[in-house]
Amino acid sequence: MRWFIALIVILLAFFYFLPEPEPKPVEETFIGEQVKVLRKAENYEEEYLQAIKERQQQMEEELEKQTGG
């Protein structure tokens, strides 16, 4: 019974000091394709928001011109 407890202690110490493996990049996992699509959507969203800001600024400038401001 002592050898069993000693074995457990040795195994616990071994696993405690064992280095953890480096995590894989998300692109290399099973959800890699979904992540790529999400990143493309984020870029599209940024472009869309920028276009909205430009259009809003253009409309404000046109409004100022029409009101004489």
C-alpha cells in the first residue's frame, strides 16, 4: 500500500512539473473556417461604418450649403 501512495505522489509531482503544450492558433483548429469568415465580416463592417460616416458628413455639408451656413 505504501508503494501505491508513493507512486501516486511521484505521478502527481511529474504531472505538476510537466510543461503545458502551446495552444494551437485558432485558424488551425476545427473552427478555423468560421473564424476566417468572422474576420472577413469584421473588415466588411468597418468599411460599411466608414462609408456611413462619409455619407453622413457629405449630407451635413450639403445641408449647410443649402441653408446658407
